[in-house]
Amino acid sequence: MTQTNEKNCPLSGVCNVAGTLPQCTTDCSPYISVTRRYKASQLPKDYTTTFMSNSPVRATQEAIYATLDTYIKSFSMDGVRIKNVYLMSESPGTGKTTTASALLNEYIRRRFMYYVKRKEEVPQELALFLDMTEWQNRYNMATMSKDEDKLDGIAKDIERYSEVEFLVIDDIGLRTATEAFRGYVHTIINARTTNSLPIVFTSNVPITELRNVFDDRLYDRVRDQCIELPFDGQSKRGRR
Ligand SMILES: Nc1ncnc2c1ncn2[C@@H]1O[C@H](COP(=O)(O)OP(=O)(O)OP(=O)(O)O)[C@@H](O)[C@H]1O
Ligand SMILES: [Mg+2]
């Protein structure tokens, strides 16, 4: 007997034929298309099934999740600017990356349906996850080895991160970044704020420290349209 696919499908909550055969299988074309957008997002594997509803962080960060439950509604609203979000805690392991990933996962499925309902073409990339430490390492390797292809890859990344609808920047610290690397991050953030494209940041430093990393103008623009959410508590890492 053919298995239905509603348990694996991120669209099942909004699909009229979820759990019904013959439509609800792994051959369903919206399922295939949305899955492709998830694969393209570069979200780390550990977080691919985390949504706002099942996030393990919800129970201990209720107030933050109440705010974000309202925020995610803006993903499918017309004429509403989607704000930036700054998830911050000085102590590690409080659930920032988990929450940022849940927001990215919600964005893809909600935005996908938004375009489908409007009968518009869905962009190939809807959201990207930028792991700052990993990208900085890749950049360092490329410059050290002067490898043309790798440097070309970094240039293409800058373009993608600047243009994609929704971007998560995981761990914006930048304490160890070179002047040149900061310049690239500046370029990405500047392009996005100019075009009103949202960024979800996670960070171990208060947002005011970004003033020391970027110029005042960029800092003001990021902060102007930003929901700042401090995560409290001690590390929950390894408790799951
Ligand atoms: N509030 C919480 N309740 C339950 N589990 C949590 C909570 N916060 C984090 N966790 C668990 O701890 C682990 C680390 O969480 P996560 O990576 O989201 O933390 P983080 O704040 O991004 O940490 P870091 O500052 O080191 O980047 C995950 O497995 C996550 O599920
Ligand atoms: Mg993190």
C-alpha cells in the first residue's frame, strides 16, 4: 500500500489533500518544489525539522515565542515590511540558533504558499542560512590559497546573501574578523537594508556592539526596523 506523505511535508498544515491518496505522496509536485527550497537554504541538518510549533525552546522562552508567533504572520502579508530580528544572549546554548532556524523554516513554507495562492512564480531561493564562522573560515582559506575558484565562490555568496528574500546570519560576533571580511559583511547588510530585505541575527553580543563593527549609518538602519529579543537562562545544550 502507498504511504501518504503528510508527516514529512512542511505544507501539510495548509494543504486540503494532506493524507489523501492519490495526491499525498513523495511525487506531489508542490512537495518536491518546497523541498528543493529547503535544500537550497544551507540550514544545518540538525535544524531542518524545527518549526515554531515544535521548537524545544518554546517552553522556556514563552514571551519571545509569543512575539515571534505574531512576527511570522508578516511573512504572508501584503504590503507589510518584514522586520529584522536580533536574538541575543551572552551565555551560549540558550536556543538562539534553534529559534532562528525555526523562523527560516516557517518563512520558506509560508512564503511558498503565499506565491502559490497568488499564482505567481516561486523564486528558486526563498531563504538562506549564513553560518558566519563557517563562511569566515571558507573566506580565510580562499584568500590564503589564492584559489580563483574559491574566491569566485565567495563573490557569488556575497551576491546570494545580498539578494535572497530572507537571511539568517548565525553568530554575527565578528570579533576576529579582518577589515576586508567585515567589508563584505557590511556590503551584504547594506544591500539588504537598502532594499528592505529582512535579516535574523543571532549573537552573543548586545546589538549596540554592532556600532563598533559597522558605521553609524548602517547600525541605525539595521536597528530602525529590528525586533530585539534577549534570551535569558543558562545553557540548555545537551539536555534534549
Ligand atoms: N530554552 C531551551 N529549551 C530546551 N532546549 C534548548 C533551549 N535552548 C537550547 N536548547 C537546546 O540546546 C542546544 C543548543 O541550542 P542552540 O544551538 O539553539 O543555542 P544557541 O543559543 O544558538 O547557542 P550558541 O550561543 O552557542 O550559538 C539545542 O540542542 C537546543 O535544542
Ligand atoms: Mg547558536
